[in-house]
Amino acid sequence: MKKKAGVILCLIGILFLINAIFGRYIVLPGYFQSLEAGASASRLPESVPVLKVLRYLLWAFSFKLGVYFFILGAMYYHDKKLYERISFLVIGLLYISVAYMELPFTNSLFFGVGGGILTLLFLFLFATINEHKSKNITHGIPLFLNLGYFFLAMAVYNLCPFCGVKCFALQPEKMIKYGLQNQAVSFANHIMIELVFGFAFLCVYYLTANKKKET
């Protein structure tokens, strides 16, 4: 039963991912029209039909939901512990619910601290991975590994809208023209937070592997 549920969840995730890849050809023309009409990412013109807004939101969340359902399905298929499935389900939904929340941190100290934390996490990972190989340690708590890859996938994906058609970071003249500076700042903040969470969960995964060997 769990394997069947896992397959269904994985298929739902794949459908969302397909929509994330190909739905852009349906959604983006209307999005560009809205921008040209003077809309911002947080202020759509009243003339935009509700159906188009919902279709855009579905596409915007498709990648996140796709990865979420696929990982959750894999956890069901491989019969992970109940608390792990519930934990990932809750943490994933909480993240997705605030994934596009505006984060107006413009102080460079935010990225300096984030970069410092990432550096420490990298050093820990490199040292721990080599230690695990030398001692033949291979297993930690899978929940943390799944959460780590989940947040790293979110960070990598957010580079696409940050640099591309959402914020136009590679085309600053368009960013200014459409008034998307605040959105660009918010996306950059989200990417930094997701990177920190992603590598932090990977570190916790290897820490649990150490504890498992000691006991």
C-alpha cells in the first residue's frame, strides 16, 4: 500500500515538474503583457482575469510542489519511518507557504553572515565526508538528507527566476523599467536562506551518522 502511495505521489510530482518546464509557454506571454501594462509582481492590473492569475500561481509553484511530492513519494515507496514522512510533509508545506514571501533585507551583512555560515558548513561537510569514507560510515537519518537536497533544489531553481523573467537580474534595465528591484532583493535573500538550510541539513545528516556509529 505504501509503495502504491509512493508511486502516485511521485507521478503527481512529475506532472508538476512537467508543468514547470512547459507551462511557461502558456503563462509567460500574459505575464509580459501585464508588465508592459504597468504591473509589478505584487500589483496586478484589475483587468487580469482571475483564471490567468491562478494559472500563473500554479505554474510559479509547480517546481517546488513537484520536488516536494516526488521526495515525499520516494519516502513512502522506500517505507521511511512515520515521523520522518510527517516531518518532511510539514516542513515542506511550511516552506512552500512562505516561498515567495517578500524578504526586504538589503544590508550586505546578511549575505556576509550567510556566506560565513556556508563556509563553515562546507568545511564541516568536506571533513566529515572523508572521515565517513575512511571509517566506512554510510548511513544517517534519511529525513535530514532529503530536507538538505530539497532546500538545495529550491535554491538552484530560484536562480532561474532571479536571473531570468521574474527579476531580470541579468538585464537590470528591464528590472528598473518594470519596478522589480524589491522582488530581486527578496529572491536573493530566499536563495541565501535556502542554501544555508540545505547545507545545514546535510551536515545534520552526517552528524546523525556519527552518533549512530557510536551507539
